[in-house]
Amino acid sequence: MNNLLSRATPYIQATPLALILAFFLLLPILLLVVVSFWDYDFAGMYPDLMTLNYEEVLGSWVTWRTYLNTLKFAALVWAITAFVGFWIAYFLAFHVRTTTMQMVLFLICTVPFLTSNIIRMISWIPVLGRNGLVNTALVNAGIVPEPIEWLLYSDFAVVLAMVHLFTLFMVTPIFNTMMRIDRSLVEAARDGGARNWQIIWHVILPLAKPGIAIGTIFVVTLVMADFSTVQVMSGGQSASVALMMRNQMSLLQYPAAAANAVVLLVLVLVMVAGILRIVDIRKEL
Amino acid sequence: MTEFTERKAGISRRNFLKTGAAAAAGAAVGSGAITGFPTIWAQNPITLRQFGTGVSNLNAIAEKCKEDLGITLEMTATDSDAAAQRAVTQPDSYDIADIEYWILKKVFPTGVIQPMDTSRLTYYDQIVPLFKTGKLLPDSVIAQGTAPHTVGFVEGPDSTTFAAGETGWFTMVPTIYNADTLGIRPDLVGREITSWADIMDPAFKGKTAIINVPSIGIMDAAMIMEAMGEITYGDKGNMTTEEIDATIEFLIKAKQDGQFRAFWKSFDESVNLMSSGEVVIQSMWSPAVAAVRSKGIACTYQPLKEGYRSWGGGLGLAAHLEGAMLDAAYEYINWYTSGWVGGYLNRQGYYSANMESARNHMSEDEWGYWIEGKPAQGDILAPDGTVMETAGAVRDGGSFEERMGKVACWNSVMDEDRYMVRRWNEFIAA
């Protein structure tokens, strides 16, 4: 009896979490998959088992182009946020001496996050617009003869806004892993005659990899799932996967949107699996 | 979806409690055998649940209705696609459907809306002929698209197919409508704008926008293409797949040439594009033009020689209404068309379907400015009291008859709707 109880204990302990995950994660995903095979018209959805939704999603050049476009945004935003995030974290972790100051500066990084996502995004419009701050300054200073058009409602604007929104998601995990790097390793490298860039390249960067990987997962999933930034900053000129889904949902084509969501989910999971294969993040957690 | 702005009425917690109590009382009335008219509602309050596309879901109307009839209106605003779905899938969730005619075309055949007996409509004879014969004036040409009169009548009380002409059984009482055109910044376009084709002028490259709501955007595109002489549609409101292909390919080419600055989806986006000067000519709705002007920025709702794209909505009765609830619904509709609401809508720049009664609720100057196209004598005020126009101003496009007499096409639902939406998404992704 005692033996049975002790064997059952871990299962009982895991039950609450398992139930929560099953109810709030597995069940919705399961429903999503089921609905993606249904038929629909404007009035409703009809239980069915048809692959037409997937054929329409995968067979259309719009989907492929949209995915390509979204991946392009993901790649650009990732590269920029990783670069910027690494140096901010490096500065915070290795150049700021006192822990208090580190925390103060880190909190300053998070200040913009006290306002809403949408507001931070929309604030770019009066800055970048044809008659916005940047263009007015450039024209008045005589640097350009007329306003630069591609500052707003362009891919540039989308990437800029995303970098602004998502850099902190890179800074935080990198900063976290950097704080755990044993300082004596840096001293040992210096004693061994390493230059500054060699320390960064051969010591800090490899040890910060798990942080970069976690940041990457954040940034990539956020960009892949974004629709409002793309819609607002491209002026509706550019498409993203989530935007395509939102269009379908606003037209009540839920099964089509569900099929799209399943495809996106699979793609993102594959990407995350790839990242986890390259970097063992558990080593640092 | 036309002119959708977020307005919800009666959703505050206090109101909710009140209307909840009223609903209970209303149900009590409905179950009793009570006959008789107007005063009854004040003593035994009744609640009508109205849902619709938001243009005419105005708090002021609900308040005035409560005051005049004692009927509590519970209003819910949704976008047009959700409205169509709700009308069909949840027919018991509403008593009055406030929807556009093209939505009615989809919804009515499913049997969720009951036809109205025109003999019970006090003001039926005063409803403008546009909604009965399709002609505003005897010599008007009937416009393309889902013209309201084509879905306005059925043969009998149980009929679900539309009749060809006036029958005495009305599907919806028309309440609100308007003629849409392009909005321009007269100070920035630098020349006269006379045609829908002007939006494609290379001089405006990168300074134009169109609406990104497929069913409306495709119509604006059709007006543009026809004006350019690229194509002549059989019916702009019901294109063949070839016509859809031609239209979308034309749009894709224009997009890739950089003709458009943006595609807007919501009212405020169109206002910001225009007032910031990002765009100088674009698809627009009349309240958006008013909003730009109220910032002191010149903006004209430019009449164009090819005519207007028009839209209209009305009130329909849910099929489940009967007895006292049905009586109350008829009384509400008769009140709606009796003038106060008409004046209110006219003063917002929309049009009322009963002009005669609306006139009694407008000043001579307001009637002259909004309906007759005369210069304003004094300040023209919005319903909330802010000054919209000052003395001397003339409404863009002129009088009611000039504007509604030049409708080229009504908002519509196409037989090839699903195909059109798919191609429209390709245009946005291209």
C-alpha cells in the first residue's frame, strides 16, 4: 500500500499542472486542428473532414509570398535585435560596476514598456511621415530637396518599429546569462594575454549563447505572430501571416484561418526545435 | 461595414441592470393579452433588442425613444460580416435588425426576418421612391449593385424570395443612406478633380489610398477602372470572375507602380492619412471628411462626373416577434420614421428615408444647407452642438436630389463573393 502511494505521488503532484495544460493549451490546439478540416460559408461552420482549407492555404502563391515576407521580417528583426541586445547586455553586465546601478539602468530599459504596444508603434507615424519630424528637419536643413517617402508605410518602417518593440526581449535573457558568467574566466583570459575582442568572441559570446537562444525564441515567435505592427507601419501595403489570418477571421472564414494557424504553428515549432538543437538552453536554466 | 464607427448604447452596468429589469417586465407584457396603443409602454416598459452595423446605433436615438415611447432600446454594434452571421445564426438574440441592404440580400432568404405589412406603417407613403421603384425622380436611371428596391419587397407574409415590385409586404423600412465619393485635399491636389480616374493620375503617385474592405474597395476600384475606359462592367455590383480578375490585376499593377500610399481599414486611419498630408485623394466616408475639416484642414467630398457609390440601411423585424412585442416593434418603426430621427440623421450628413417628416424637425437654414444644397445662412451645428460649417458654406455635391440622383452603383454582395475576397487578399499581399 505504502509502496503504491509512493509510486503514485509524483503523478498526483503533476496532475494540477497537467490538467491546466490539457485544458488551456492542448484542448484549444486540438479544436483548432479539428475546425481546420471543417466546411464553412458566411452563415456558419459545418463539421466535415475536408482538406480544401489546406489546399487553399498551401496551393496559393499568396501564402508562400506572405510566409516569405514574414520570414524576411523575422530574419531582419532578429539580426538587429540580437546585435543591439548583445551590446546593451554586455554594457550592463560588464561595464556597470555596482549591482544597484545595473538594476537602475535595466529598469530604465523597461520604462517604455509601461506604455501600450500600440501607442509606442503609432508614435512613429508623426516622426516618420511625409510632413513628420525627420523629413521636416532634413528638408529644412537642406540635406534632401524633398521628403523621403520610404521612411513611413514601408518595410523599413515595419522593421524599425519591431526592433523598437522587441529589443528588450533580447536584452533581458542575454543580460541574465551574462550575469552568471564567472568573472574569473574573464580575468584568466586577460592573464593569458587575450585582447578585449578576443575575450568577447571566445569567452563571453559562447557563454551567452543560451541567453541569445532564449531571446531568439521570443523575438522570432513575436514577429511571426504579429499583425498590428505590419498593418499600421506598412499602411496596409505589406502582408504578414497573422494579418492574413485576421482578414480571414473578419470575413468569418474561421476554418481557413484555423488551417493557416496550424501551418504557422508547425513552422514556428520547427524553428524553435532547430534553435534548441543548436543551443542547449537547459544547461543554463 | 460602411461608415462603421464604434458606438455602443446602453452597455454601462447601471443601464444593463435597468434594461434587465425592463426586459423582465416586457416579457410580462408579452405574455399578457394586452392590446391598445402608445401609453401602454410607459406603464409596462418593453425592451427591444436592436443590433446592427453601427452607423445608426446612436445613443441619442435610444434616449429619445425611451422618452417618447417608453420603449427601452438595447443596441449592439458589430461589423457588417459579423452582423450578417449573427442575423442568420442567432435569430432569437435580436428583435430588430439594423442592417444594410446588401446584407439583407444574404440574410432574408434564410427566413429570419419577417416581412412588414405596409398598411401598419404610418409613413409608408412618405418614404422616398428610391426605395420603392429605384428611381429618386421619375426620369432617374436605376443604379447597378444591390439597389434597395430590388430586395425591398416580397409577395406575402411567408415569402422568402424577393418580389419584382411594390407588393404591400416590405422587407425592411429604410432609415439611413448616403452617397459616397472620393475625398480630396483641395489645397494639395493643385488641379480640378472631376473623375474617379483622377486617383490614378501619375501626378498623385504615392499620394493616394483606397479602402481595404473588399466588398467596398472593389466597387471603388470598379468606378475608377470604368472611368479610365479600361473596361465596361455588366454590373459593377455583381462581377463575373473575368471582371474580378481584370479589376484585381489592374489594382496589383497600380500598387506595384507605387500609386498608393496606404490602404486603410478604419475610419480614423482615413482621417489621419488625409489630415497629415500623406494622401491627397482617397476613398472616404462623409463623417471622415467632416472630421478632417473640423481640424481646420481643407477637405472636399468631391462630386465626380461618373456618379456616386451609394449605400443604405434599414430596420427589419425578427421572425420570432409576435403579439405585443410585434406591436411595439411597429410602433418603434413608425416613431423612427416620424421625423425626429430623420432630422438627426440629416444633420449628420446622412439622409433620412422620410424627408417630409424630417423637415419638421430641422430649421429652415439646416434644411437649406443639408438637403437643398443652399449656402448656409448662419452656423451649421453638429448634433452635439459643435460648429460644423459657418455662414456661406455650401454642401459638397449640392442638394439631396443632385447627390442621390447620381448614384452609379449601390454597395452589394456578389455571387462570386468568395472568389473576389480571395483575389482581393492577393492584391494586398502582392
